Amino acid sequence: MKRLALLWLACAACGGSDADVAGNFTIAVTNRDNGCNFANWMVDATASGIAVTVTQDGPNVTATVGGLTAILLNAALGSNAYTGTVDGDDLELEIIGTNTMTSGNCMFTYNSEIFATIDGDLLTGQIHYRGAGNGNTDCASITGCDSFQDFNGTRPPE
């Protein structure tokens, strides 16, 4: 009987479904650590009113950033659409950078990841920007660098 109860508890803990994350969010970001030494990045500076449209197909999620922020992401990363998954209330999304830059003999891109949690119509988390170099020693300060932002956003209730 104890085994049956333990099995039921284990299955109950595993159960659950993915949150509905689809919608039009308005996001605010706050710059945190600037490990990649981006020009004009001011720690604790904020930006608000960023439009993000999230679409969902089962656990698969796409978050498309709009407005001026979309232009900046396209220039830096090569895309303004993050793709990834939702697992319960947690989201993990990424953009693998395609815009190649150079510094000396270093060829590199920046990738970005979002780690977020949704609670009703509130989305909170962090956005990371990380350097990915070609292995040349000139890439030492870029490869693996991490600049990140905290964010929160809401969508109108349905």
C-alpha cells in the first residue's frame, strides 16, 4: 500500500500542463551586468513599452519583439524572434546570432537567451546576451561574456 501511495504522489508531482503564454505583452527591461562591455550600456538604465507578441503551439513558443527594439536586435543578432519552449510556467527561448562581427582576428556573434516565468498575465525573467567567438585568442574577452537584463511584462486579460 505504501508503494502505491508513493507512486501516486510521484505521478501527481509530474502531472500538470504547460501554461498558456500566448498574447501581446508590454515589457519593461532593466540593464544589469555588462559583461560583454557593450557601448552605451548603463547598469540600472530602464526601457519600457516594448511590444512582444508571443505565439504558442503546444510547448513550442515564439516571442517576436517589435518596434525600435526589433531593429536593435536585428542589427546585433540578426533576428528579433526568440524561439523555445514552455515547461509548466517556465519559458526558455533563444536567438542564435547570425550577424558576424570582427575584432582583430576574432570573428564572433552574439546569442541571446530568455529565462522567464509566467504567473497569470505577468511575465518576469532575464535576458542574456553572450558572445560566441571563433576560437582565436583575440576572442578571449568576447567568448562567453554575459550581459543581461531583468524584465517584466504584462498582457491584457482575456
